[in-house]
Amino acid sequence: MKVAVEAIEGCKRRLAVEAPVDVVQQEWERAYGRVQKHARLPGFRKGHVPRSLVKVHFSDDVRREVAEHLIPDVYRQALSEAKLDPVNEPDLQEVRLEEGAPLSFVAVVEVKPAINLTDYKGVEVEHAPVPVTADDLAATLEQMREQQAQFHAVERPAATGDLVVVDYTLAIDGHDPSSQTGYEFLVGARSVLPEIDDAVVGLRAGEEREVALRFAADHRREDLRGRGGRATVKMVEVKEKSLPALDDDFAKSLGEFETLEALRTELMKQLETRRAHDEQRALQEKIVDAVIARHDFTVPDALVMRQVAHRIEHARESVRRQGIDPERMPWDYNKLIAELRPGAEKAVRRALLLEAIADKEAIAPTDADVDAEVEKLAQASQRPTPALRRMMEKSGDLEGLRQGIRDRMTLELLVANAKVRA
């Protein structure tokens, strides 16, 4: 077999492959045999059509059989000989497949870049951990009070912070009018169009107001971008928010604490644990960013687009969990890809660099490391450890877990060798 590899733009490689005629002819003969077994023609029983007629009447089927069996095998052998590990499916070009002749084709693939590691130990970063303060604790308690808030109907005009119930009609240029009754939203939270949010302020139950509106030029719905219209909003009910008192009864209502002081103590512990974790993550990212800045390399576009696709699917799944069919939403995928691409490229660059460092340092989690992590996951999900492990092996998640542990060990190495200035 002849295999010639040419480096073209970025991480792309061009493989020119040629398989000898004897190998091709052997596959052609096998293909004739497979097609002949199932061939049907008037006057012949299934599987008894003469080879000469198979060549005439089923040539396309035979060729398809040869292509489906031979090209993948030859391609895999070519990769092995060229010592290439592509990150994407090949773009096959210039395929020449004829009976009695060599098979030749060109396969364009992308590979991981060869990263020339220089200084990744001893990078200098500035990082001053921020301690948890009394204000942080107070803010958390206030959020908990907000979660326990109750709303009571009042007779006064609506104001910021109220929960209002409205009926509205939208008349948007180029669209049929649409109406909704009994719609609730929190005034000032900007969960509705700004013009509607502002319009309800000062309205009493039974009063209505008409306002002009205009959708933003970058609105998520392409068919509404820049369009104007009018909205008629009728106030149905105004509800005032009432927060529980911050006392022992409030602590008891959460079901775990006898006193407010006990709640404060536990919250402070949780906040400090969370802050320590966040600070460690922030320090790691600063160090990784500093290491990335020292290494210039091209990333495979296939990996970037795979990361983009993963993030888009995550967004679709988030919408699905909210009870909305993502297929019914007007996604602007071109805009979404453009927005997601920079972050995706950085994520791929980070992953490739950590992998290269782990390879150089021979970092690899032991089976005991993996077992311990599976045990933690099993306890958290309240599943039997052996069953969870079998499921992860089948789905491929176990290998992902191993890779995650390896990344974590690599990050620990970088942090341990970094110079951190407060």
C-alpha cells in the first residue's frame, strides 16, 4: 500500500492512499459472491443468477459493496502506517475504484497539534483570596427570605417589587395581534418587554394603558428584530411582597435549625467551603491562562465545532427542562455559533494543553483513584457501586471520569509549582 501524508493548513493532513490491484480484486470477488447470494432475476432462483448476469444487472450493488467494505479497511491501514490519529471523520476526495485496477483516494483529516511545551512550571500569577464577610452572610440570609416570600393582594397602584397579574394584547408590525390573560410577572425584574414593565407602574386593578414598543436589533427571535408595535396592558391584580421576619421561627421553618444563630453558623461554614472551592478554581484558571499564553498552537476546527455543538445541545436541553419544545423555537444558529466559538476554542486549547502536560509528566490516575471517584458518585446518586460502574463502562463515561481525574491531577501539579503573589 502506498501512503503519502502532506501537512496542509492548520491541523489538517492530506493522505494520498493507493491499495494494490490484488487487494482490490479480492474484495471485488467477495462482493460478487455476497450480491450473487441475494440476486433475483426472472427465470432464476434467488442466489442462482449467473456471475455474468450479476455483472450486467447488479454492477452498482457490487460496486457499493466493495466501497463499503474496502475503503474503510484501507483507510484504517493507511492511518496505522502513517501513525495518524484523526479527531474527525475523513473528507474523502478523488476516489478511484474500478475492477481490475488499484484503489486510490485522498482523505483530508484533522489531527491534534504537536505542542512544543516550554515553561509551564513556575508561572507567576496574582491571586488574593477574598474571605467570606458578614455582608455575604447577610445577603445569603436575605436570599433565603426572598425564597420564603408571600404575596398578598392590595388595592394600591402597582410599584417596583410587586407581583402583578395582567391581561395584554400585542400588535407587532407584520404580525397578527396576540393576547394573553392572567399573565404574572414581578415588576422591575425585566422578565418582560421593558415598555410593558414600565407601563404597569402606577396602574390599579381595572385600569389599562397602551404603550409603543420596539424589539431590540439582537432579539433572540430573528423575525422580531427591530420591529415596532403597540401593547395594551390591563391590570387585573396587584400583589405586595411580604418577607418573613429574620428570627428563630424563620430558622425553624427551614426544618433543620432551632435558632437563628445555629442557622447563621451553618451558613457561614457552607459559604466558606464554597468560597474556598471557588477561589481554588479561580487560581487554577489564572495559572492555566498564564500557561496558555506561553504556548502558541493551532487547534483543530473539528474539536472546536464539536464543543460548540455540545454547548448548543446543552442550551436546547435547558429549554426542554423548562417544558418548552426546542424544535419550536426560532434558533439563529449562525449567530449562536459565532457567539459560542471563542469560548469553545479556549476550552479546546485548555484541554489539549493539559493533555500534553499530563503526557510529558506521565500523569495517570490509578484504578484505585477511579474506584474512589465512582464510589463517591454512587453514594451521591444512591446507587450500587458495581451497577453504576457497569453503566459508566457501557456508556463511555468511565473513560471520561478517568480523563477528568487526570486533568485535576495536572492542575494540581501546575498550582503546586506556580508562584502566587497576593
